[in-house]
Amino acid sequence: MANYLVTGANRGIGLEYCRQLRQRGERVIAVCRQTSPELDALDVQREAGIELSDAASTAELTKRLDGEQLNGVILNAGILQSMGLVDLDPEGIRRQFEVNALAPLLLARSLVPLMPPGSKLALMTSRMGSIEDNSSGGSYGYRMSKVALNIAGKSLAIDLAPRGIAVAILHPGLVRTRMIQFNPSGISPEQSVRGLLARIDALSPVNSGTFWHANGEVLPW
């Protein structure tokens, strides 16, 4: 039984990660700002009241986890604020950088001491963070923050290699969650997470730092 930590665990993709990991017998530490009835119904360790963009809050989480050994860390929490050139919101861009890029990097740094050789770090990003794949423009803050997360993930893969920690940079696909107003064109969280877990299971020092679609496709930078 492996020990996994999942952020943004109270709904959507994070909740589904917790559900599927428990179904296959893993121990799960579910981190969130506020819990939910769906999360409360799962047999997981809940660490609520954690604001990942706040240094004091992440320090509290690290304190709560003292003595834990984490075989897998899935940094899933993030925000999306849509904006185009006409309605550009500088504060919204800064907030998305803070939550989507800086917070995962700082939390990863805090959790590395709890991760033994052979453990895995997964960063939930988006193909909207692919420069080459951008064919529609717009979404400035979200795109920029995910590009930043992608390059942080690549650097983490290099810097954590001597510790035996592998890093996956993962796009879940278009998923029917509240973040995208349950877009009917999206796939279910269940389908997405099945693919994402397959990518994490296949993660090794050889392919660490790869930018993957949940379906196994390697995405362009």
C-alpha cells in the first residue's frame, strides 16, 4: 500500500483521484481548503483548512505531516479566470501565477523531505500551457501560469533526479468539472483520472519531466 497526498481534493479531479486511489487500496491524504460531503464519504485522511498560496498555511500542513512518508504527491489544486485582451485583469493574472505555479513549487519543496527514493511527484497542468499548441489565443493568466508550472516541473525533474524522485507534468484532458462549467464536450473525471493514474504508474527516472496528456500522448512545449 502506497501513501499518496492529493491537493484540491474536495471536488472534481482531485476528489476522483482520492476515490480511485482508495479503490485500489492506497492510503490517501486529502488536502483542501474546505472539505465536502463527497470527500467526507471516502475513507481518507482529510487535511482541511489549507490555503496553498499562504506560507503559514502550508507550514501548518508540513507540521501536520511530520513523520509521514509520501510515495506519491499529486499537486492538483488550481484556479481558472478567463480573460482576453480587452478585459485583461492584472490582479487576476498575478493570482493565477500565485496559485497555479508558485504554490505548487513551494509545496513540492516542503514535501520533498518526506518523499523517499522511488516516490513520484505529479503536477496537474494543462495543454493550455503549451506554447506550440496555442491556436486560439486569449486566456492570458491561465495560459501564462501553466507555462510557468510546466517549466518548474521540468526543473524539478532535473533537480530531484539525484534523490530518486520522478516528476510527471500532466494534462487531464477537457474534463466535465465545475472549473469549466461542466462542459458537455468534456470527458468524465472518472475517465480522466484512470488515464492520469496510468501515467503516474508508468512514471520512472527514464521518463521523468515528460509533459503528458492523460491519454498517453506526449504534448509539445
